Amino acid sequence: MTNGTKGLSRRDVLKGTGAAGIIATAGCVDLGGSGDSGPYQIGMVDSQTGSLSAFGERNQRGRELALSAVNDVGIGGRELSISVQDSQSQQQTGVSAAQQLVNQQEVPFLIGAVGSGVSLAIYQSVVQSTDVVQLSQNSTSPQLTDYPGLLRMSPTGRTQSTALADIITEDGGESVAITWINNDYGSGIKDAFVDAYDGEVVYNSSHDQGQSSYSNVVSQMANTDADSWLFITYQPEFTTMTQEAYSSGVNEQATWYGADSVQGSDVLANTPDGSLDGMKVVVPSAALDQENYQSFASEFESEYDRSPTAWAAYAYDCVVTAALTIQAADDFTGSALGDVVRDVTRPEGETVTSFEAASEILSDGGSATDVDYQGVSGPIDFDENGDPVAYLQVLTVQDHEYESTDFVTGE
């Protein structure tokens, strides 16, 4: 590149990559990556709007930092661009977004999506019959394990469900009422929890996304007299449930627990003080003690004036993994990328903790198996099902704030 980003500050680059749609480096014209000087273009389906837009916002920040880190080094003298499409947190819209990227823009590598049902719908409807590599940034449903061709950076919810079952049992919970969102994410986490829990499940019912009221769900859970309530849903739906439980005076009837997608600052901001105190939520976590995560967190805080979440770290690692896969592959095709995407994070290679260090190995003649990229989210090590190593954090609401109270590691 002769007129890419020279003369621009890092912040200028990040601002330039933050827009929706095509994310590319200034001055590049060969968006397909078919020439020998233009950027390699990949695709990303994200939740820029809808129920999971809070995750999309976190992903955007992680994506921007990773794209800047990759393009500071380059991929064999070329840069990386990402075409981002909005799923609106819905399956059909997500499929349409993926069709735009795969069928029209012909990207060979697709990052996506947030919701498990969206990721699975994209894989089944768009990707499965092609050579395109799909790597989900945020999907946790155990059902994705049944599709080895669909990789994911965030850990399977099966470990999350087992952790929740263990925590409820350790807390003395003998009966549980479960409400779960009626999609692949909700049913997957719920089924895995029921399999792992030794107590009595006295209520087990789904609810639809985007309803204006869930008072019927709350009243039915209250009528069970269960000592534990488990919420497997999204932030907007859970916020409404909390408000209605508080207004009806039943929020202290049982100890509350939650899967990852009920947790967020918007939940705390939109629920009464004290209404969630004592609730425990199990969420995927980055390996916070790793030096490369701490460096990532420091850069993130400097750039965005806030601490990163695990979700931002997953998005960061998706971009870096894609870039390393492109550099290690024999050709910029889905078939060639698919041959090496697992290898660049495998423990057989030399442990590296940055794109720059991994890129040096590949530039010096190393192959994909010579590299073991340890992400800012932790060791990745995709298994035969496309699942990574799992790190989980237990958050407890205290004085209407989330406090980290434990860590769990699982396969």
C-alpha cells in the first residue's frame, strides 16, 4: 500500500473503522482481495440493533482494536478489511446479511454471529454448502457443538449450565423454576442445565422475545414456591421481568440466577436499586491474569474510557485468528482457509500472544502448525467440534453492582 493510513493517528484509524457496512483502509480499491495489493476482505454479521445490540457494541470496539493491530503489521504486505452487516438480532435478517456477504461479496471467511440461533441459521442456510469459514464471535448454545464446521470463539454454554447447576446446589437450592427464551440459545442452555442439575425442576417454560410484559411468567414462577429462579434470556426481556417482579413484591421470594445474556449495565440502570442484590450470573470470561489480556485491557481503556468485556475480547480474537489464517493459507479461498484455521491456535505450535509475533513466524517460513496463538480471551485450541477452551466468571450483584466472586474453567 502506498497511500493507506500513513500520516493518520491510531485513533483516526479506529474512527475510520467504526462505521457500519464496509470497513476498509483508505486508498484501497481491490476489496475482493483478488489482486496482489488491495486488502483481504472478510465479512462479519453482528448485532448492531435489536435485543443483542449491547453485544454488538462491545464487538465493534474489540474488532476496531484488532483490525488496527493487524494492519499495523500487515498480512504479507497487504491489509485486512471487514464488511459488517447488521443481523438486527434476528435469524432471517442475519441470513439475509450473510447471503449479501457470501453470495454477492464472495467473502471466504465470515465472522458471525451473536445470537446462537442466528449463527446456526446462517450456517445451515448459507455456509454449510460452501467452503466459507464461519467463526461465531459470541454464540454459546450447546447445540452449536453438533456442527463441527461452525467454529466459535466464546465457550459452549454446556460448561455454563454445569456451573450454574453446581452453584445452585452448593447454595442449598433444592428446587428451581426456569424461564428461557424460545430459541436455540435458550433451549440449549436450558437442556444442558436440566441434565446437570440434581435437584427438582418445578417450572420449565419458554417465553418469546420482545414482549411488552412478562407478568404471567413472573407470577407462574412465584406460584411454584421454588427456592431458586433461573433466567435464561436477553437483557431487555430480563429487565422487564425484574421490574414486574419488583412491582409485585415477589423479587425476594427466591434466590435468582442467570445465564450470560441477562447481565449488563443497562439491566442495572433500568431496574430498581436493590432489586437484584444476591443474584448470581455465570458469564464467559477472558483469562484476566494473562499478560496479553492486560495489555489489551489497558489499550481498550485508553481508547474507549471503559473496561473491556469478554465479548470484546472474543471479537478481537476472531479478527486476529482470521488474519493469521489468511497469512498461513496457500490461497485466499474458503477451502484453503478451512485447512488451516484450527491449526493457528493449536498447542503444537510455538506459543505467541499477539498477531505481530505470530505473523513473524509465518513470514519466516513457518506453517500454521508452527503457531499457537493464545488470544486475549485465553487459549483458544479449537477442538474437533469447533469449540474453544472455556473460562467462566461468576458475578454476584451486590449493592446493585456486579462483583466478581469466582472463576470456573471447563472443557
